[in-house]
Amino acid sequence: MTAIARTCRLLIASLALAAASSTLAHPADPTEGGRGGRIVRVTTLAKDGPGSLAEALAAKGKRIIVFEVGGAIDLERSILDIREPYVTIAGQTAPSPGITLLRGGIDVHAHDVKISHLRVLTGADGQPPMSGWEADAFSTVAAHDVVVENSSFLWAIDENMSASGPRFTGSTVAEWREGTSRNIVFRLNLAAEGLANASHPKGEHSKGSLIHDNATGIVFDRNVWAHNVERSPLVKGGAQVLMVNNLIYNPQHRAVHYNLMDLEWAGHAPVTGEITAVGNVLRGGNDTDPGLPFLMLGGVGDLAYYGRDNRAIDRHGNALPMFGRYGETSARLIEAEAPLADLSGYDIMPAGEVETTLLATAGARPWDRGTEEIRVLFFIAEGRGDILDSEDEVGGYPKLEATRAPFREADWDLATMTPKSGVYPGQKPGAQEHLSPRDRAMRNGGQ
């Protein structure tokens, strides 16, 4: 079977797999967001003002944000800050084509936040190389108790999907960890095509995910990283991370890596970091360095590591090493005999099932894909795609038609934010392909 035929068959089955993925168990989330709160409706695609997403986020109290509009919210090179806690952002409620944030990103400074089914396409927006525009597509900033699921983050100038915050607050390790991001769950997201030589002031900066020093309770559950030079993810000093059933495709210089830098920890004793990685897959692509390891160790801090059923192969299917180093330092890899994080409650897939399942279920609105997601997912399945310097290399920002539809509370289970009918707004049957006019004519028998 050809790669294209295999991909078509995969995506034809995507709706069934999407439904099946919801049955894969996981432990209770650290938050329910705004569950049980009042409904706040987004009624405009304007960047701010009455009826906007920004206004809904700035509101106080427990709330569920739903959408009566679909299309693009142009952030005009700004960051959408979430500072008020106890909020659920339910992008699944929007009419097709869903909600896409352009030319910006999201920073979460609050606690008890749940985000589902958003797209964020940051992009350089024509800014000159190293000119200073350096937005993340998504990051937490000393936030805690946050769930980010089924969202798509592309074309970041800094990281695509991160958990960050101050390195040292207070005088003890417990105080450091209390003062930065903690208890963050990333589930079924797509973090792809971080821009390399774009407007970041440091130069090359195509990065997947940064887990900042001393962040704890960070979970990556069934996500896809694709076409990032490095940081899929980078775990910094003293951080604690669990990785279950993730797919890393076409990393260039590093995939998973750990680094406690003495230049950043001057005057502080190193703290051993922890990574538990089970059932993850690294697939090399066009840009991947030959012999790239699954996990690399840098810096001066030790890493305690537990790994099980992880696979790493190059673009031709040849095995890649599990471990490597960058920097000749005293840092030690301490292999644990038992998981360092609690795995109870997870239905963990064998590594051999990860790619097929995630291509059908990860990212925003698997029942109503955007053209960028379809392109990235097809390219992963076909072993194609490259590191980008600009969104213009793949057609630039999409032009999305604005749509409207009322949100009817009676049609939704407000506890789970799923439609009672089982049919989501914009749900499409069969394969989701982005076809050219000629392709479409051929599928229809030339009619």
C-alpha cells in the first residue's frame, strides 16, 4: 500500500478513532476549569471589546466560554493573557471552521484553566530576522492546575507549547517549585513548525516545548511534535515530567533533552530532574541529524530517568540510539528501575499504535480539520515536511470565512462539554483531505 493510500485510509477512519480515543483512560485532571460556572458567549471575532474572547477571559468568577462565531481572531502581534482563574474555553462549541488565533499567542498566568479545541498560528508576520518579535504560541507563566487538550500550535517564534515561570522564588526547593508552573497537563495537542530563522532576537529558534527549571507535575499525554529544531521537549533543571504515548517527528538537532545550566544556577545547588517516558515514538525526517538520540543530556545537573517501550527510528526505519550527550560535563543519567511518576489510571498504548492513533486524534477539532493541520498530518504519515523559517513557505496565514451559529445549552452536556447528539459543530464524514481543483475532479470521476 502506498503512503498516500495508507494516509487516506487512516483519515477515513479518523472519526471512529477520535471517538475511541476518548475512551483511553487517564487520571483525574488537576482542574475542572470553569465547570459549573456561568456560560459566557463569544459573539465577535474582534481582538477585544464587547462579546470578544478577550473580554470573556477578563471576566471574573467561574465560567465556561462558548462560541457563537467561527473563523479567525487576528491578535495583531499581541499576546492573549489569561489572568482570571476558574475558566473553561470550549473551542469545540464554535461553528465550522472553529476558532483560530492569528499573529499572536496565549500566556496563562492563572490557575484552574481548561482549554480545548483552539488553533494558534503565530507566525513572523513579515517581521525582519532577529527584529524582536518572539511570541510563544502557548505558554503557562507560573500558572498551576491547567489542562490544554486537542489544540494546535504552529509557527511559534519562541516555543510552540510550554510551561514556564521564574526559576527561583524563595530560598528552598519547595518554594522554588511553588513559585513556577506546576500541575500542567498537555493532552492530544499538535505542536508543529516552530519557525527557525525568523524574528526571534537570538536568531534560530524553532522550538517545540520548554519545561522551565523546577516546574513539577508536567504531563505530556498523546501529543504530536513535528518539524521543530529542538525541545520536544526540553526539560530544565530540577523539573519533573511525565511523557506517555507522544509522537516526535522530524526533530533536527535534539528531540527530548534535559539541561540544568550552571550559568543559570550560579549560587544554587543543582536539583536532580526527573523524566518518566513510556510508549513514545521518535521518527526522523528530512531535517533530522544522523544518529540523533531519543534523549540527550546537557548541563551540570543529574537526571533521574525511567523509560519503557520507547521507539526511535530514522526516516528509513533504522534504529536510533536512546541516549546521547551534548557538552562534556559531570551530569549523570540515573536510570530508575520503576516509574518516577504515577502511571496508575492511564490506558497506555503500545508504541506501535501511537502514530496511527495520534494522526487521527491529536490537534484541534479532529472532526473538522483546518488546512494547516491536514498538511502537517499528511506529511508526517508520508515522511515529508521540513523545518520552516516563515509561514509564507507553506502558503501563509489562512483566509477563514466568518460564520455564526447560536449556542444552545440544552444541546450540550455542560459537565463534559460534549454534544448530547454525539455530533460536533462542523463534523464531516469520511476522509479529510485538502484537495486541489484537479484532485477534486479526479475523485469525482472527472465529472
